[in-house]
Amino acid sequence: MNILSLVNALPGAVAQGLIWGIMAIGVYITYRVLDFADLTVDGSLCTGGAVCIMLMLKGHHVWVAMAGALAAGMLCGMVTGLFHTFMGIPAILSGILTQLGLWSVNLKIMGKANQAINVDKYQLLVSLRFIKNVPFFKNTIFLVILITIVLIGILYWFFGTELGCSLRATGCNDKMARAQGINTDFNRVLGLMISNGLVAFSGALLTQYQGFADINMGRGAIVIGLAAVIIGEAVFGKIFHNFAFLLLGVSLGSIIYYLVLQVVIWLGVDTDLLKLLSALIVAVFLWQFQYGTPFSKPARKGGNG
């Protein structure tokens, strides 16, 4: 095992971790803020990538394509929210139904299962080729850090507004929120739209980074998102208490997750086992977060932390 090969691979792992970290922030909004188990993300991530790549192939500017991806993701979240609030379908089933429908939608958007884009012919914002030997303002890591900071700033401002506080109240105590005259159904739909908009935005960045959109690119995304959330809370939860820093911790948790995966690959573990490893990582950190340490007796039961 060549340690140099691991060192060379680390910048790519950090870049992927940052991109997936935006998706993890979206998962955090539904999983922690809204208390909604949303499985839509496995489909909306691909939707964001598919919309972005097709708009760019049709000649639109990269930022227009990414705005289209964001809007498409918000539409996906709205569908899930309406399934749950208007039709009364349970949260998990609502996400599964939307995710299932998005498989066909994504195929129609791309016209086939895989759609590539050439970094030499199109002006991409981020790319695997922009990791090294490029000016710092074109470096993928720098740009995604900048985008993440801006998004966290916007979310911090929004959740400090009256509407944002009512959304947090909905996730904290639905009955009490309704008693205070808050429209909890509207807040759930809005929260799902924000969450899946971020997920699709992440998918647009991921598509540019890897140079293609694939119908399977979102499969297992919820596991990666939960891994980032749980790792971020377990590692930085006692350090960060401000909401903005909690979101930053989720992003850092995604980076840790990808660094761990990179080390595992470097150690020669069969790549066919990576999904199994991802599930085990989530399970271990959930155990740690729930009980304080994986190797001690339970300190508490039934809490969300």
C-alpha cells in the first residue's frame, strides 16, 4: 500500500465530502428540524443532476442550470409534502412514492440512463479536473466551501425569521404549534421543498464534478446524508451549539465520512462492500450518539440528542 496514493486521493475525497455535505444539510432540515423521515432524496438528487446537465447541454449558463436544478428539487419536495399533508399518506411512504415516480421522471429528463458532459466544451463550475493545478478561484474545494458558507448563512437567517421559527416549532411540537395558530401542513411542505431543493442543488454540483448524470446516482443518498448528520452531531455536537455551526458540523461530518471511505478503499477493501460499510458506519455512529459511546452501557434511552 502506497501512502502517496492515499495522500493524492484525499483532496478528491474532501471535494466529494463538501458536495455531499450540501445534500446532508438538506437531510438535516427534514430529519432533525422538521422531524420528518424523508426518502425523497434518493430521487431528487438525481433530478437535480439531470436537470442541470440537460440545461447545460441545451446551451444555458451553469448558474441558470443550477437554479433550474434547485427549482426541480423544490418541486419534488412539494409533491412529497402534498402526499403527506393533503392526501394523509404517512411520511415514509410519501417519500417512497415520490422517489419511485422520480425514477421515470429522471429517465424522461435525460432521455437515457446516463448522460455525460464534456468539461472542455462546457463551462462547468466544479470538476474533478479542477482539484489541482488551477487558480484558487477555480479550485473545486474553494468554490464549494464558498457556496456552503453562503447557503449556511441564508439558512441561518431564514430560520431566525418568524416563518423559520414557526417551521422549527412544527418539527419540535406539532400539537403545540397548531395551538399557537401555526399552519403546520404548510410548514411541512415548505420544509420539504427547502430540503429537496438543497439536495437537488448538491446533485447539480455532483453531476458537474463527476462529468455525468446517472439514473442510479441518488441510490443510497439518504444513508450518506444520515451518516453525515450523525457523524457531525457525534463529533461536533458538544462543541457547536449555534444553529449555523450545527449546519457546518453536518458538512464536516460528510467530509469525515468520505475520508473514512477513502482510507478503507486504500486499505484494499472490496468496493462491492462499500454500501454495507456505509450502513455499518451509520449504525455505529447512531449507537454512539444514542448512548454516548459504542462500548459503554447505555446512558439514556429514547432521546433524539
